[in-house]
Amino acid sequence: MQSQDVAPRPAPASGSAADPVVDVEQAEAALVEHYPRLVRIAYLVLPPGLGRGRRVLTAHALTQRALPRGRAATPVIPAQSPGREGDPGYAFVRLQVVRTALEAGLPLRRRAWPKRSQLPPLLPQVWGLRLFPRSGGADELALDQRLSAMSGPARAAYVLRGLEKLPDGDVRELLTAAGVADVDAALDEAAGAEDAYALLDSPEFDPCSLQARPTDLMRRRQHMKAALAAAAAVAVCGALLGMPGDGWGPDGAAAPSYAQNPAAQAALNPALLLKVPAAAWQSSARTDFSVWPARGDLTGDSALLRRALAVWARPGESVRVSATPGTPSGGPSGPPQLLYAGTVDNARVVLLYDGLRIVRYAEPRDGTKGAALDFARVDGADRAGAGAVVLGRADGNIRYLTAPWVTKAAERDLLKPRSGAMDLTLTGGATAPMAGPAQSGACTSWNVLQLTDASGTRLLTDLGELVPARLTTGRPGSVKDASGAGALHAWAPYACSLGAMRSSGVRSVNAWAYASQPLPDTGGAADWVCTRAETWQGGGERVLAQFHTPGSTYGAVAAKAENVPACGAKDPQVLAGVLWKSGTGSWYLLAAGSRGTSSISATGGVTGSARGNLLAVKAEQGGRAELKGTLEDGRTVSGLR
């Protein structure tokens, strides 16, 4: 701000016949009634360079000094909200607040006494604490940055327009009365941000709703006299030792609840973000997200990184936040690792990793309104689990960021195992957009990501979360990636059942063909397949027992369960049944158990038993039965429901 923008202009001691006269009592009544609004105006007009703490105290001091010393005249600049309409007392106090706030931003001149408003306020004062308004979201941060780039008169014009709702004619008159030399320039500079006027009422700019933090504790301690420090320590120790119970109070050695954590403060500094060298994964014993290098075209954009960290620590009300089950959504405990910062379609995206979680921050390219924050738990990730992360979704398409060891990416339809894979271009580890799996309606395709590296090929499927789930086949405890022709054919009938596992924090899904059963009254055999989804949090597993007859495109879900060990590495046993109608019109209860089942029995609406792991009993349509299997070791298992 240039010094010539505001010319000192004394307040009129008396008014003309056209100007109303305001006495102290009338001005005081207006100040008390509208004090929070007047302090907000002063806070917004004051230069941001003062710091949030000093701006708060200065705004209160300027507002409290706005009363006239006696009777004074003021031009009628009407207020536009109820309760202030045509109040000359409010107009006078507001004029004084704007004038002194503009004067506070003037540079100090040599050989000239500074104005009172340019000096730190004597009152109010708070010793030992820093006071500042509550932090807002990304939109408020952007507006604060925009205001800091304006001159003082432009900020005043913007606030009078947006907060006070004054027309330009009244703004011009008030700024002229406040001593602004070039009002037209101030109005022009304040134009162009009308879409953010509503944010001026945000708690971010409310100096009457404050947070408190300590001042520099180390400096205060160093300046304390030794005798006073010793006396205070003795007094405190005596008081604490005299308290009932053990220890040093309920919080032990913890700092006061209002103290700042240095690690948490460091976590918000973009300069301290961990950036792994590009070749670190080649020599590291680890193959997980901790060895991913920082990629993207915006890794040097400190402003973007600062916004991402700030929103992570304190997301505003307008930020859309999502987290996979079992994933904490709190801020980072220390500087996280930067995985990606770049432009993805119409958004700016930042990917961060803190050892437990992948965090994705996304904002539109033309602003911060509509920002999103997504969390996904990834602790314990291995080479297969750290293969890719979702960069963005748009128009049904998905872009992934792949691990640095991935040499080739492709897209294939899991429902069509005989069709080939379509290669995806990799640019700096980011894939070209590929069609996502079916979201709703008829399931006619299920597109998955195929990645190739030195250890082989694997398939990953999007289940609506940041980290895609790995697809495997085989008996629990000895599974392998679903990459060969046999595995692709094994998965094809059951691909659409993956839709039942969306948004569950799924880490991997295994398909295990545990039995093959001859069909009564007809030729051929049906397959029994168990699909089990394992999660990152270690709970919430989902198990589906599916039945697939020859010639059918899809498998039918015969039974399902959650949070059970069945079909898993800890207990690779499963038993399920289904009512099936043969080609002759007869109904049967068909049931199958996994290997090691010595007998199966059915009770209830359908009765029967059989030795071995297969059961076929005639039944009536709509019949219900309870299944029980006996294992070779004598244990019993119940059928999945």
C-alpha cells in the first residue's frame, strides 16, 4: 500500500445544516449495539502484515476509540441492514473505524510523529497469550490471500461493498470522508471478487470469536528473573506434592492443553514434506508406498501444498471428506511424504502418505470451492498392495498413479476372459483414463487394471476407493494373482458380484472354486466358488458362496456372510446350499462343502444327508433347510446364510 492512498483528514467538529449531529451517548449506543460488526470491519481493513494476533487487538482498540470527544457531525451514509438503517451514530462510528484502520496501514515516516493508530495498542492487552480468530476452510484462506494483495483503500471498498452492502456511491462518499485520495482506483482494485462476499461473515474473520495460544514460552522463560523462577517452582512443587494421589496431576508430564505440538506445526510446512528420490525403490528392501518418489507437474507449487496440508489438518465445512472404514481422518502427526502433486483433468490433485494412510486432496483448477479430501488406510501394504492409487475419476473414467516399479499398464474386461488387454499410456507413472467398472444397471462389463512389473502381472479392480483391490485365485493360504488364462476364466462369471464389496476398505478379493457338483436329471456339473474380500483394517470381511451352472453367464449368490473365518486362510472351510430347478421341472436342494467335509445333512423344510462333500435332495419350491457339515477331524460347520 502506498502512503499517498490515504490523506489525513480531521473529523468535523460540527456539521452543516444537512449533516446530522451525533453526541457521545448516541455514538456509544451504536458502538455497543453493533460492536462485533465494527470490529470485523476494522479487522478486514487492517493490513494482514500485522499478523492475526496484533490485528485482533488493534481492531478492538480502534473500534473502542471511535467515540467522539463531544458533539460531532457526520455525512449520512446509510447502513443497509436492519437496525442500522439511517442511524447517524453508526455511520459516524463506522467512518471513524475505517479512517483509523486505513491510517494504521500507513508506513512510518522519519522526522514525523506516528499516528496513534500506527502504534501497537496500549489497550486491550492480553499477557502470555496470542489471540486469533478460528481458522476457516480453503475458500476463506483464498479470500484472505486475495485481500492481503489489495491496498488498504481497496480492502475498505471491498468490505463496504460486500459486508455493509453499500452501493458504490455511498462507498465513494465514505472513503472520501475517510481521507482516501484516489477512490476510483480503490473501487477498481476491489472489483472482481464479488462471488466471495458471503465469506466475509465467516468465523475466519470474526475477531470477537477467538482462539488462544501461548506466546513464545522459551523467550518468556529466558527473561524471567532467576529468583522469581525459583520461587515459582518451589510454590508449584509444594502445591503439587500436597495434592492427594500419585504423580504430578492427572495429565502427568503433558504440556498444557493449549500448547502447540512442534511436530504438528512442522506437518503443516510444505518445505518439510518428505520427497523420496526417484531411484530409492531400486535399492530399498521395502516395496511399498514409502519408496514412491514425488511425481507430477506441481510438486514445486508451495501454495497448493500448503492448502492441501491445511485442509488435511482442519477441513472446512465446504470440504467433502471421505474415509474408508477403520481409517482415522485426523491431521498428520509430522511431515508426511509427498507422492504426487499435479493437474489431473480439471483438478489439481495432491497425494500424501503418512505411513498409515494415503490422503488425496483435490481442488478445481479455477479455485478452491468444492475441494475434496479422501483417506484410505494402507498400513502393511506390500508390492502387490502398493501397485496403484486413484488419481481422479471423471465421466465414468479413472486415472491411476502406478508404483515406480510398474513397467506396463493395461485395461481388460473381466467378463470377457478371451478378449485381450488394451494398453494404457504411462506418463510419469500416471495412466491414461480407462473406463471404470459398472456402477449401476445391467452389468455388461467389469473393467480392471492390469499391471506388469519384474515380478509378474496382477489385476486390480476399483471398488470406489483410493486404493484398488487386488484380485487373486486359489485355495486360501496359497493364493496367486489372477493373471493367467485359467484365472481369468475362473473370475469371469463372478466379476459382477464385486459390486457388493464397494466402499468397504477392501484390500484383496480371492475366488476359490471349492467344489464341482453333478446336476440331477441333466448332464454337466455346476461349480461352487467362494469369493472372500479381505480389508485393510483387518475386520469386516465379506464372504460370498456362488453357484454357477453350465451355460450361465453369471454365477448366482447362494449365501453370504460377514466377519466370519470361513473361506479364509485361518479356516479354509465353507458349506453352502441352493434350491435349484432341473430341466425336467423338479426342485432340488443342492449343497457342497470344501475339501475335508466327510458328510452333509439337511434339516427343516428339506431333510436328507449324504456322505462326502456333496448333497442333492429333492425339495419343494420355496423350501428352507438348515445345513450342517461334519469334517474329517470331527468338527462341525454350519452352512453360510
